Amino acid sequence: MKTYTKLHKTVALLTVFALVSGVFGFLNVQKASAAAITSMSITGTGITANSSTLNTAITPTVNFTHPSTLNTDGQTLQISLNGISVASGQTLTVADLTLTGCSFNTLEATPGTDNNGAHEVTITNGASGNDNPVVLITLDDDTGPTAPSCTGAMTLAVAAAQVVSHDTTAANYAIHIQSTLDSGSFFYYVGDENDVQITATVDNVLSFTIRNTADTADQANVGGSAVGPNLCDLGNLSTAGVQSCSYRLKVATNAVNGYYVQVVVDGGLRKTGYTITNTATGSAPTSGVEGYNILLAAGSATVGTRTTCDGAITSGNCLADGIDWSNGTGTIFNNTSASTMYSVNGPNNPASTDTTNTALVTHRAESDPGTAAGIFNQFATYTVVARW
Amino acid sequence: MAYLTIMKKSHVLITSILLLAILIGGGIPVAAQQKFTGLMLRTPAAYNGFTFEFFMQRGETRCDSFIAQHDFQETDKSFRYYLMASDFEIDPTSLQPVFPTGKLILDHEYSLASWLSLDRDMVDLPHWGFEQPIAFCVTVPQDAQPGTHYAAILLSTITKTEYLSGISQLDEGGAVLGSRSGVNVLVTVGGDVRKDVEVASMQVTDIDYKGAFLNIFEYQPLNIVIDLVNDGNQFAKPAGNISIHTGDLTNSEFFVPFNPGGSRVLPQTKSTFVTNWNDGPLYIVKDENKSVDSSGNEITNYSYRLAVDLAKIGDFRFGRYFVTLQMLYYDSNGQLQRVPDYTVQFWIIPWKLILVILLVVITMYTLWRRNKKDNVKYISKKSAAWKASQRKQE
């Protein structure tokens, strides 16, 4: 009974020991698994980082960092060149390949010679027209015999020109690198499968409005109406001082060639049978003397250059109709033929409230004791068109 | 109960404030930083700006459209625009478009307005963001002259009748302001069409588009002002390059495309193209100075100052330069035509600055010479006195 008990204990102890050893043994196997190959890329003639062109000849170099050291005769390194095709009429051979990163890098075709310092290479899918060739390198000792040492930054290149090309089908191909100790994969973009083309369109835009002096609201309409023409109300023309009213011409456009701002009036400031005397260009109406003209401050444009027609320019930039719209003192306003006040040779993008990139027009009038009583009007039409 | 009453009052107050805010703010949600531009006209991005361009045969009809959009700050206010097709002509001297008054159709061989039909007489834009397509068609008459015809389709705050006949006497005094804006339409009728583009003139001007005596300028910016004439009956869209060089066209100081925006020269008209040159360290800046006159009116005056940009010192402009226009255009048969190169010579000499510097140098030299003479005299005098005193002592 005692013996049986001893046996029983021994069996139990052995079972526990076996189990513990098995578990640790298993864990040890896990610890010895392959490390990840890093810094993988493909470079070379005809290869673009993000989208190489389909079906073009390339001389690829696969770059990678092998963390472990391959240092035993017979260990292998396999590189699957997916997304690459062997060109028609060509064969991928060992002579086309170049290896770096080992203590000696000479390659020879399988079966080769043992311990001659040349690693044996087996190429699968290396025949003419085949896709996805696979290069398997079996390491060899040198004549020493000394074991090779392959580790760290390594490359495998197809150095010969016109031998391989990109695949004819656009896709993201995975290039696999597998050695006895380590492994890794990375994507190689052929064609434009990985591209996203971002497009947007912007319409041509041309806007025009007549705004108040501060550019804070639309200029009031005639008769307080919601629609129709705007009004520049000069008020009551007493003889005590020059009356004025003003507004802004606001043009916004992305037209690269710019725009014209043109004006035409139906006559002077008048009532039936009486027209207020026009004050000549270069003068301002003065208090107590009947007169009427305007003042234009044509402002700027955010992009284009604004040109105000001043008659001084003999070239075609401005009018030769005698109207000096750039006169800083005053301009006669009685042109019954259309006249370009100013033009801009590029876009203008004024702010929501903008007293710089808008044109300020100020009408000024004065009466004297000889001025007829009544309501005086003038009708001005502004026309804005983009340059053709 | 009292608590409930207070709650009720608070709710009413908050609701009232919200309603008031909505009423004041308007019913249309608009971003706070929205730019309001008024009546906005839009054409598709693929179009070259606001010019519709058609190549048509007699009897053919073509249609297209553009968009009118409400972009007024008064977001809830309805705006009404009246549509009208109007011919225009190019003033041969000013080269500016001139729209006719008292009529819309012109009787000249490039007239187009009478061939245009619009799908509506007016358009209402009831609120901000509302857009309305404006469709139009062109029908080329059987007896149309070959070549380019042009007109504009205008949206106007005044009716066609008001534009043609004027506005009757109002109860309010002041200036009544109509506004029109629109798109251009160019129709080239097939047949005996031709383009014949030549350089009418090329001149170099200063910042104010003024020439200089003997073409001697002091500073940049300079403008290259080119007038082209099209003696054909079809519009042309010239292209090419402008080079500024010192005599060797292959070694340019400045090289830019000519007419990069693709502007057109209409038939039997001239058109002006301006290219600005301002890349040196010395340049004139034109400042706009606003002031208010005794009547409270805003007055604008301009002043000029010389600016220096030391970062561009390597591009110092001095001496004789040539500007050369190399121009190309496609003729009516689609053949590329090269216009003979056109070259103008000019100078950049900051002569006033040089004179001032010379004056300063001469003055300083004169003063130095005089000072030196005085010193020599003084020393001679002193020396003579010393010698005399020495002699006396001896």
C-alpha cells in the first residue's frame, strides 16, 4: 500500500513536471518565431512612389532591413516580386540580379557549387511574359568555409534594363519578403488604384449693386419702393450751401480680364423747361451759385488694376470723349452718350463692407435766387459688363 | 405656485427674445461672415468668363443659359430685374464699349441683339440665395453676314421702356439711378471669315500710363501698353510672350505670357493690353489720400513716393532696355499665325536721384577743397610766422 502510494506520488510529480515542461517548451517555441522585416520599399528607374505607370520597363530595387542575422549555410531568403512582369522575349536570370547586405553577395543559379561563396538562386515565374516572379536565395558558405552574414539594410535589385516591367493591371500589389528567420510585406502601387483625384469647379461670377456711402446697405429705391431704380436724393437746394448725396458702385467678379463700368445720363439735373447749370470739370459747385456736377472716387480693386478715364491717356485705356472722370475736384455729369467711368483689368473681391474696392460717386448741387422752383431730376444708368 | 409663475414668465421672455431675434435677423439663415454682392450672375466654370462664344451657320439656332442669383444683404427683400438684349459698339478712339442710348439695336454689320431671344422679360429674386436660370437662343438669319457679331444680355433695374424713353418726372428730387449688368454673346457666322491682327502701337508708360521724353524713365513700375488692331471680320484671341531684355532676346530680364486671360480683339476694332513690370528695388508707390472738403464731401488725392526693396537689389534696373512682343494667333482656318516681332527701346535712369547725388558729391568736394586750401593757407601763415619768430630769435 505504501509502495502504491509512493508510486502514485511519483507519477503525479512526473505528470506535473511534464506538463510544466511542455508549457514552457511551447512558450520557448513561440519566442523563437520570425521577427518583422522593416523599412521596406521599392525604388528604381520607372518607379513612382505612389502610382507607377502601368506596363513600363523598370529596374526595381527592393530595399528592406533584416533584423535577424542569416548566418547559416542553407538558410533562405525569398522575395516575391508581385506586380512585376517579365518582359516579352526576356527571361529573368541570376545575372540580372544584384544582392547587397550580406558579408558576400555573389549569386549563382541553383544547384550551383557548395561552399564557393555564391548563394544559390531559384527563380520562379522568370520566363517571358510571366507575372509575379519569385526569387529564392539559399545561402552558401564561402571556401573557408565561413558562414555568410546577412543582416541590417539589404537590397535585391533587378539591375538589368528592359527585363521586367510593371504589371498591366492597376492594383496595389504586396511584395513579400520571407527568410528563415524574418518576414515582411509592403504594398507597391501600380497604376492609379491608390489615387484619388480631387476636383472642384468655380463658376464665373459677376455682381453689381449700388450701395449706400458706407457700404452697409443697398441704396434706397425711388419712392421707397422695394424694386426699381435707386435714388440719390439731393434734398432741398437752398442757397445756403451745396447739397450733396452719394452712393457706391460695388462690382465683384472673378473674371480674369476684368470689367467696364459705364454710365449714361438723360440730360442735366432738370425740371420741365429748366436745367440747373452744369459746373465744369475741375470745379466744385460753390455756395450761392447755381451749379451741379459729380465727384468720382473710383477706389481700387483687390486684384486687378483700376483705370479711371482721364482723357490724358492717348492709348486705348481711356476715353477721348473729353470727360475726365479722375478729376479730384469735380466732373461734369451730362454725357448723353455712354461713357466708361472706369475699368478694371482683373478680378475684384470687395469685403462685405468695403469703402476701398468700391467706387464712391457724390452728386453736388446748389441753387441761387435765379433757379426755378420745382422738383429736379436726372436719370443715370450704370452698365457693367465683363471684358470679353 | 409663485415659482411656476416665475418659470412661465421666464419662458415667455426667452421665447419673445428668440422670436425678436429671428425677426430682426431675417428668416433666411445666412452665415455671419457672408459677403453680399448684390445681383450675382454666374456662368459655368468651363466658360471663358462672361462671354458666350458660338460658331454658327446661317439658319442655325443655338441656345444656352446663365444664372441670376439673389446675393443682396437685404436677404428677405425681393428684387426684380428686367431683361434686354443690347448691341454695343467699340469706340474707335477710346477702344471702350459704347452701349446705345434710346435704342437697343444698332444698324451695323456686327449687330447681334436682334437675333437673340430671351425666355423671359423679367426675373424675380424673392430671397437670398434664390437663383434663376436665364435661357436665351440665337437664330442666325439666312442673310447674315459672315464674321463675328456681338451683343450683351443685360439685367436691368429699369424696364426696357424706361431705358428707351426715360423716366417721367418724379416727386422726389435728385438723381435716379438705373443699373444694368450682363453677359456678352459673340456669334461667328461661317463663310468668308478672316482674322488679321497687327500691332497698332506699343509704348512704355509710367505708373500713370504716361510716356516719357525720349523714353527715359526714372523708376519702375512701368507699363507695356500694346494696342492691337483686328482688320478681319472675326474676333481673334492673341497669345505669345513679352520679353524685356538688354539686346539679347534669348537672355530676358523679364519674360511673361502675353494676354494670359485670353481677351479677344473684336473685328474691325482695336484693343489694349497692358503688362506691368515692377521687379526692381527702386519703385514708385502711388498712395491714395482721402480727405473731406469744406462741404463734407470725400475728396481723393494721390501722392507719390519712392520705395526701396533691398531684397531685390540684385535686380537693380538701370540703362537701356528693349521690350519685344512675340505674338501668335490662330487664323480662321485654324493655322497658327506669327505676327512679326515688335520691339521698343526705352531707358531707366533715375536722373534726378543721380543729379542730387552728384550735387552732394560736388558740394562736399568743393567744401573739402576749400577747407584744404584754407588749411594750407593757415599752415603757411603759421609756418611763415614761426619762421619769422625764429629769425627774430636768431
